[in-house]
Amino acid sequence: AGGGTGGSAGGGMADAGMDAGVDAGQDAGQDAGTDAGIDAGPADYSGTYTARLNGAQELPPSGSAAEGTATVTLTRNASDYSVSVSGTHSVTGSNLSAHLHTAIGGLSGNVEVSLNVTAQIALVPGTVGTLVAQTITNQVAQEIGLGRAYVNIHSQGFSGGEIRGQVLPSGAGLMTALLSGADQVPANGYPAGVAALQLVLRPDAGLGLYTGLWPQDVDAVAAHIHQGGPGASTASPFVNFTVNGDGHGATGTIDIGPSSAFVTGNTDGGIYVNVHTSDAGSGLLRGQLIQVLAPN
């Protein structure tokens, strides 16, 4: 059965990120980057990225009507990067805080940069950004550059996060699948909240960049996208993901185009991700792949 909502994970405060899902995501993310042959050193992730913040991307979705945008700029130095963040939002109230976290959509991650944030007052938008550019490691820059970071704004009423936005290349879209055993047919007992897959849609470049993360006790042998809604099963996948060599994630690209039916025809949750192991040939983890942000 396909489960999941359109929301990505809502981050937590720094101490809230130390649960099993975060640990699993971080470990799997490191494995995924290594197995995919991605090296933070030679690649240059300098450039400008954008986050579109809303309550739907929190985990669980916050229900807030507030929105925001943030611009994240990376500048490469000799041995690290400088990052600056600016933007506006419509969150009101007191005791606001904001952070830049590393994690894919569907999971929570650690705070990497604390941001300066002010609340919206009357009709004047609030602001979010760094007081001055801060230095980050090559590894964190890599996570930002590959779409595996997000901006999260916390308020008094939403201590875990009121609005959140994945940091993506300008114009990119985002699809996420929240994976669990409860969504399989038949269901199994593998818990929710510790596994996800995101697909960053880049129609301008003709590709989609996927990252799947799951705990190290899941030794995947295959992962696919299938056609079908919650509870439906189809035998033949129409997208095959490349599972990392150790089975603890999936990283790679798929070919799409500006008018791809994949981008335009799969916005209603009618497709799902299925992760298979040798002991669960029909699938251990599953979740509907939902379009969270359309390419723009």
C-alpha cells in the first residue's frame, strides 16, 4: 500500500535530531555519497540555490499557512566553503529560530548553520539569513549542492518547525516518498520515519537526481518506481534505481525532459517506491512518491 503525505521531514531543534531516523539517514547518506563515487573535494558546488518554505514540508505537516523563500549562496574557498542565506517569510509570533539542516526530504537532520530570523510584523515580511557569511566544510557544501539540505523556521507554536524548504538548484522541483513497512502489501512491522527517497527534478538539465536513505539493517538488493496508488500492486517497475554497493541507500540520476510525462503526469501520488531485500523479495519498504514542489 502506498503511504506517505506530500510533506518532507520537519527538522527539529538541535537535540531533536538525534533520533533513530536521523542517525539512519546520516549513516545511509554517507554510504550513499561514497558508493556513488561522489567526492566533496574535486567537485565545485559554488552557486546559488533556492528553498521554498511551507508547512507541508514539515514532518508531520504543520498545517501552517505561512510561507517563505530563502536564497543559499555557496562560495568555494581554498579548503572549505562560505555560505550565506537570505530570504523572507510570513511566520508571526515571538521566539523564532531558524537553521540550515542537512537531510533529504522525508527525514530530519542535524543543524549545520544557525540563522538570524525576525518575525513578520503586520504586512511587513519577516527575514531569514546569516548575520555574516559562515564557513562550512566541503561535506556540508556537497549535501547542499546535491539537494540534501533544508531551511527550517521554528516558532513558539511549532517548536519542531513551522515551515521548511528543501534547498534546491533554482527552478528545480522535488518529489519525496516516505518509506515504511506499513505501506507494503501485505504490511510488515518495519517502522516509519527512518527511511525515505527524494527525487530532485531538473527538467532544464533533462535529469532527476535521486537519493534514497534507509538504516543499515536494510540490505537492499533493488529499488524501483511502480505505477499504482495506495494498496495497489504492479509487477513491472518503470524506473529502476541503482542501489549502493552496500545496500544501504540508492543514489544516481534518471533521464527526464522539459515535457517529460514523468514530470507532468505523476503529480497525484499514483506511483510508489518499493525497496526489496533478499529476505523480502516483494518489498520491505514502500511509500507513494509525491510531488512536493513543481519545477518552476
